[in-house]
Amino acid sequence: MRIYNTLTRKKEEFIPLNDQNIKIYVCGPTVYNYFHIGNARPFVVFDTLRRYLEYRGKSVRFVQNFTDVDDKIIHKAREEGVSAGEISEKYIAEYFKDAEALNVRKATVHPKVTEEIRNIVTFVQTLIEKGYAYENDGDVYYSARKFQGYGKLSGQNIEDLDSGARIEIDERKQDPLDFVLWKKRKEDDEIAWDSPWGMGRPGWHIECSAMSKEYLGETIDIHAGGQDLTFPHHENEIAQSEAANGKPFSKYWMHNGYIMINNEKMSKSKDNFFTVRDILKEYSGEEIRFFLLFGHYRMPINFSRKLMKQARGGLDRMYNARTTLEHLIAKGVDASLSEAEEASLVALSKYREKFIAAMDEDLNTADAIAAIFELISDINVQMDEQTTKTFAKQALALILELTHVLGLLEKEETSKMDDDAEIKVLIEERQKAREEKNWARADEIRDVLKAQGITLKDTPQGVQIIRE
């Protein structure tokens, strides 16, 4: 497998530290609101990376944190007259609801900042002892210029870095590039913990360095997140971790592209975002997931209803293929594979190879999806009135093998609708009307079922039920 490494700005062969046990850290959400479609992209993309590595026989230890203490959480708590803990716990629960809708699996570990304070304090103390950090009246800062190589991830020269938009200006810093590791409590109602520097709480960047070390060790295989985290967050993580541990932090850095609205980056600060919770009112979680995987993960994508409808159409095509094969499994010819079918199944295996080749090329889910569609088209060509149940089973197994790697086609089997007594009665009535050439009644029943999201397809094996 080759992946694009942000650190080297080129595609590299993926050679894990341990071939069978891969360690991945992905930055999780700050839990003060529902996450938006831009936040959802890294959750879906790197969940797919994990699924693919496991599909290839690897064991993956996957860590994704929750930032459950932050200025935004404190502000929200004040607005609602509740504690910061109540806000964070509420939105952690809401995160899991939306993530489940997107078929994003739970991480191996979901550490919370509030439960890792001891490790964070120890990490900050280590940086002070090694001369990379200093305390000033209860605040602790990291001396960015003392770390040789600061800027290597984002490709910026330290002399050219501007202390503007993404770097907090603070007169207590020794240098504008320095960043906070520990924040002194400023107001009595702020959530805070005791430390060698007084009551306070962690800065944003330090938490990931401490939690990655605690749950994955000093050096990991892949650190991943959104493109907007490259600088300063991930840059600062490298500086902290490599200064404290004296080892490379992560071999590979992966960053997904932005979600755009009218060609402008989606963000909460610009108030041009859509939460996944809102989009779920109109589209299914699988449709959202399909949309997020239909383009290459490093490329920006525009969010629009037009593209969401295209995603719905693409997913429907997959489900229709599954439904057709399920129908054949239930109603097809009960016989051994013919020689032609055996040859066809061997030929169909080339689409598995195409799928793997696409995913091996920097997780190219767009080409992987294209390979699945080619597989479906080829299966449709192979089927006729003599198609056996065995062929249908093996063809369906191949489709599901590949779609499940992408977290798609995982809703319950549509063939279960065959057991719906009311639908069966209408189908039988329609069939009788067709035999009597009562086309008006047959069409009327078809339209009634269509209004319920049910399409009837006449096949040599009988009527096939397709639920939209």
C-alpha cells in the first residue's frame, strides 16, 4: 500500500512498525455541539482506512479522543446554566448516535481529556525539565524555536511563520510562536485541576501528545485528521512529542481535504455549515457516507443537494443489485454451478483485484467504488433465466465483501420484505389482473405500492420486490 505522507509531501510505501499490529491516532471532536459534515469526513475516511487494513489481515489499534474541556464547552455551559461536564457528556452521546448512523465504528479507545489530567501534567513536567517549556504566573508555554524542525509538517520556515490568525497572541509568551501547554484558571466557575503550577487545565495541543503516548506508545504508524489541523495543532504535537520522547512521533501523517460550501471552506466560525444531524433528516447515514467516499479523501469536495442525490442514486444501484441477487437466491434455479458460471465467477474475481489496487493507491475510494459498479454491471450481464442460486450467492458474497470494507450496503436484507403479508396479497391481486388483462387494475396496484416506496419487477423467477 502507498499513502500520501503530509510530512514528506509525497506518496510512500506504507511499512508499519509492526507488520501485523498497526497503531493509528485520529483527532476527535471538541464536544460542545453536534458535529458538522466537515467534521464527519475524517471520521468516515479514517474509519474506512481502519476497515481496509483489517480486511487485509492487519490488527489495528485505533485511538480517537474526545476534547471534553475547552473554552467553547465552558462558554456553552454558561449559556445553558449547566456544568461543563454536562455539556461534554451530552454531546459525546450525540456523537455516537450520528457516528453510528454513518456506520463509523467505535475506536479501540476513546480517551477523554478530563480523564487524562495526570498523564498530561506529567508530560508538561517532562517538557519543562528538558528545557522546552516554561511557566509564567500559572501558565505554561512551549518554546517553539527550541525545537529544531518546527514547521516541518506544514512546510513552513520558522522565520516566516506569522503570529497571526492561528497563533494566539499573549504578552506573557517569550516569543509569539510559543503556545500554551497549561492554562491558569481565570474565573472561579471554570473547570480546573490542581497542578504544580496551580489550578488550571490543559491547552489543546498537549492532550493528543499525552493520550497518543498513553494508548499507543512513543512512536505510532499513522496520525490522521482534517487538513485544517496540519498547522498549528499537528505541528505542535510533533514538537511536544519528539521533544519529550526523543523519538519520531508518527511515521505517516494523513490529512483529508475540506468540505466546501459554494467553494468556501465549511466551518462553524463562518456559520456556513450543516450538521450531520440536520442532513440526516433528509438523507440516510449511508448516503452521507457514500457522498464522503465518492471523491478522493485528499481532494476538497463541494457539499450540495445535487451531489447528495447522486450519492443516493449510486447507493440505490448497489442495493438494487443486492436485492436482485437475494431474489435469485430465493427463487432461482436450484442446481450446481454450470461450467459457464464457474468461469464467470473466476472472471469476476478481477474486480476484487481492481478494488484492492485502488485502495492500495492512497486509499482511492473513488476508484474502489468504480470497481464495485463494474462488478455489478458484469454480474448483470452474466445472469439469465438459468442462473443458479449458487452463482447468485457467490456473486452477492463478492459484492458484500467489497462494500463492507467501505461501510456500505449494511442495512438489513431487503428480501425480508417478501414476508410482508399485505404486500403479498397485492402482488397476487396484480398478477391475477395481468392474467385477466385488466391492465388498469394492475397499474393501480403498482402505483399504490410505488407510493409506499415499493417497486415490483417482473422476472423469469417471479415478481421481485424492491424497496426504495
